[in-house]
Amino acid sequence: MICLAFLISHNLYSQQQNVSESEIDFSVIKWHYHEYPKSSNVVWNIFVSPEKETVYRASFEFKGREMTACYDESGELLTEYEHLDDELPISIQYYLEGEYRKYKVISFVKQTDFSTQDIWYTLQVKTKDQGEQQIELDKNLIPFKTELLTRF
């Protein structure tokens, strides 16, 4: 749950720091390379969560994909973001064609929260009629509209 707020908005975290790998606790480094052996171009950040807990974020390349992972101070993997921009499922393409006359995919990211085992996707598109749109999809790739949740 620590990184859940981060998933919603990067602005909820304060005191962001870019740090070198030598400044990261060994337990975090150990678990990162255990989960993602041979990850490359790793960039580390440290955040303080809204709960005042330290969160380590690694952005990196792994098996040809851009990835981001968040860890707690003990090295436990909290969340993972996998950029799937070049792998848009055909069902999502059909959905977009039905919703928008013309669109361009900006990003498609699979997000996993390991504390709850929740998986969801975030799709950002630029449309000719409506500008930039963010679409949330559940683990079955079914779009859900967050504005419906705020009505009640």
C-alpha cells in the first residue's frame, strides 16, 4: 500500500532524491538484482511516502523493456511498472477505435501492487477530438471509468 499513492500521482511523494547505487542499502540492491538479474541502466530515487516511510525506486531496462520497481527499506518489492507501449492487445485497439476517431498511444503500462497482488493497466492516448486521455484497465484489460466511482 506504500506505493499505491505513488501509482496515482508522483506528486504525493516528498523529498525526492536521485542517488547513486552505492548510496542504496545493500538489502535493497540484493533483492533488486535477485528479481531483475542483468537489469541495465538502473537509475535510483529515494522518496518519502505519505506515511513517512522511505521508498526506493529503480528505473531500468530488463529483457528489452523499460521497468520501474519500488522497494521498502528491507528490500521487499512493493510495486512494479512494466512499459508495454509496443504490445497493445487487439481488444484494446478495438476499444480505442470505437471510442475515438483518431488516436495515438503515448504509453501502456502494466502496474502490479505486490502487497495486494492487484494488477491493472494505465493507457495514455492522444486523441484528435479530446486531447490527452488516461484510461485505467483492470487485470482483464477491461476499461473502467474512475469518474463513476466519484459520483457516490
